[in-house]
Amino acid sequence: MSTMTGKIMTVCGPVDPSSLTRVLMHEHLHCALYEGAAERLVVEEKPDAGRLAYLREHAVPLLRECRSEHGMTAFLDASMPPWRGWTDIHTTISRETGVHTILCTGFYREMELGVAWVKRPEMQIWPYVRKAP
């Protein structure tokens, strides 16, 4: 039997579900999907030192408070690649706060033209998804 059976995969490795208490089910540690100045979708997932510094200043204290004051032990980050922070950023923040991060998989497909950032037909399916195997 696999050692993964019955486990939840987090950015820091598998955990037993019984070790989790309160879990937030749809959160975004960081999500950047549209570059407004360039009027284009974000098309690659890449590291960003500025993002890590920002999250350490703003998100880490809040996650620690959620853990200590409200018993939250994990959250599911619903940001899809490539808009989310680099995976190493999630691992660093998880270790610094003691809050497990579960990254979602899959892709989001925007279908309606004229809504939010979907200004041209080629934006209806993310370029990242088109290139994915």
C-alpha cells in the first residue's frame, strides 16, 4: 500500500488529514493574472523576490494570527498556474507560518468576451493552457 494513501499533499509534503483543524477552502496567497500596463495575460509562472518580500510583510502576520487565534491549520490556494506565486514562495510562507498550503491543479478557462480581462478572442483560453501538454 502506498505511503500516500489517505494523505493530503501540501507544498511541504504529505500530511495526515487528522492533523488539520480549520481549513480555508478557496484562498489566494497571491494571484497576478493580468498585466494592466501591457494589456496582456500573465503567461509564465516565475520567481519574484519582490513578491516574497511583500507576502512576508503582509500575509505572514495574518496567517500566523489565523493559526494562533482561530485554529486555522491549512488553506487551499485556488490560484492556477501561471498566475500564482512561484511554488517555492508558497513553501517558504508555509514553513514561516506553520500553516499548510494545498495548491490546486488544473486550469481556469474564461469564456465570455468583454468580461474583466477577456478583451480579445485569444484571451478566452489562457495562452498557458494552449501550450500545456
